Amino acid sequence: MSPLFVPGPVDIHPDVLAALLRPMIYHRGEEFEELYHRTEKKARPLFDTKRHVFIAPFSGTGFMEAAMRNFVNRNVLVCVSGGFSNRWFEIAITNGKEADLLEITPGKPCLPKDILTVMKKKSYEAIAVVHSETSTGVENPIKEIAHAVREKYPDTLILVDCVSSIGGTPIHFDKWNLDFAFGSVNKCLAAPPGLAIAATSARALKKAETVKNRGWFLDILRLESHHHTDTVPTTPPVSLYYALETQLDRIMEEGLENRFNRHAQLSEQIATWGEAHNMPPMAEKPYRAKSITTLYNNHHLAFPKLRTYLKERDLEIANGYQELKDKTFRIANMGEIQKKDVDQLLETLESFIHLYK
């Protein structure tokens, strides 16, 4: 495999790709029901939850929109510190919610005190926050945020985007007392894109019963009902469930703690290299994501030229996102990336800097 250091989709192990070739089965038959529920149980440790997990046929953005449609009647506080947390806000507004924006300087974390300061002025049904902001490489302190909000405002739901953190760093859904957390399978989980997973609290499901116009396809209560009666409301991409189960088996064979440690060590290696080459990470050390590092492009490297140089050597990284384009570049260490891969990438980046600085 040629290492993809981009924030998804990422490299897929050959055994997982082979699972896509299994014969098709009827999605209303016992065989698929067994596959679905087997896979769902194997996904629970990713959230460290005793509750069941939804596995739905869309990207993580689907659950982001579902959160706004199902758990918010009117007002929501959205913590924005980058391009993907801003998507929360855009989705809230386009779904007719009264969303207030808590703007955090890109590269800085959203801290409990920031949220509590705003919540003193107004009551909110929910707060929405990103765990790992893929555009800046910041990991927000979800545990501390959840504790602070739950202590002061116990009725406020806590909605968390774990798209680029699930499978790459610990998430304790039950212990942190979260209400809705979701992620995509094509990032740290290194499965083919097309599925998203989510954990939901009993409190959130109860709130959904009071919300009108939840839609049909994204109705969490419909997903909940089908989970207990068969599997999913609509025809699922059967092959993707085969692939996800295969990858979850591989992840558990490696061990979640080993996987978390590997991601953390590789992100630290990339950050240390960036600091040594006057291209430090945007994120401060206590709040650096474990799966992606956004480095300042202080040498003003021409990214198209850099991308070509890397691709000629079977490597690829990502440019900065939106307004950070060309000002930064992003190196993801998601999924199956190993130390030898990072060593190769950093050596190649160093050779490019010497040639074109």
C-alpha cells in the first residue's frame, strides 16, 4: 500500500478490501441481521459504551445533520474553531434552528470556561462541539466540557463530532455522560467510506420524541426502532458492513490501547519534526489531535509542487483547509500508518525543503 497521509479516506488493508467481494445477501434475511448485530456489538468498544451503536449508510455529516434535526427544537450553541466545526453551524442554520456561534480562534481549543460564559446568558437545548478539528489539528477537551456543562446545565444535550478521532484516541461515551457522538469509518478506523457510527443516550432519545419534523431518512427514532426489530430502515450497502466487521476484528486484534498509543506517538513525531523545521503545529501541545497534525507553512512551500514531488514517491498529504489553504498543510497519521511510513514521509519532506526552499 502507498501510505495516504490525508484525512480520509485512508489506506485499506487487503483483507478488508477482499471482504467487499463477498457474495451479496438479502438485507431482510437472517444472514444480514446477524452481520449487522455482530458488527454493531464490535463497534461499541470504540465509544466505550454499553449502549448499542447505530451503523448508518452515509458519511459522518449525515449524523451531524441528524443531530440537529432530532435533538434540537429551536436553540443550540455551536462551538466553532475551524472548518468542520463551522459545518455544525451551517447545518443548524439550514435546518431552521436558532444557532448561536461561539467562535474560538483557529488553532485554539474550546474550553469549558468559554462555553459556560455564554451559557450564563441564555438557555440552550444542546451544545455541539467537535472532538478533533480536522482543519486545525486541535483536540477539544470533551471530558472536561461535558463535566462542566452537565454539572451546571443538566438538561442541555452534549453533541460531539468524533469523525477524525474515533478509533484513534479514547472516547468514553458513558463515563463522560455524552448524549450523541458519531464518527466516520474511513478515517482512524481505516474502513471503506460510506458508513457512519453513532452512540446515543437514553436522554437524547427521549428528547427526540418532543422534536417535530425530524425527517424520515435521518430520523433517529426510526433507526432506534429498526435496530430492535431488524437492522436498518433502508437498503444498506451490504459489502461495506462485511468490510467494517473485518476491520473491527483487525483493530481488536491489535488492541485499542495499542492503536491509541500508536496514533499518539506518530502525531507527536510529526509535531516534533515540524517544530524542528520552523513549521510548528497550529495546536498547542496539550490540545493536539492524535490523528492529524496541521503545520504552518512558514517556508512558503508551493503546495502543488510539493504534492507532485510526494506523489512521484507514492506519498500524499493534504493542503490546508478553506482559509488555511497554502498557509498550512496537514499530515494525517490515521488507520494503518506505521512509524516506518512516517519516517519515509518526513525524510521526503526534508529533501523537498532542501531542494525548493
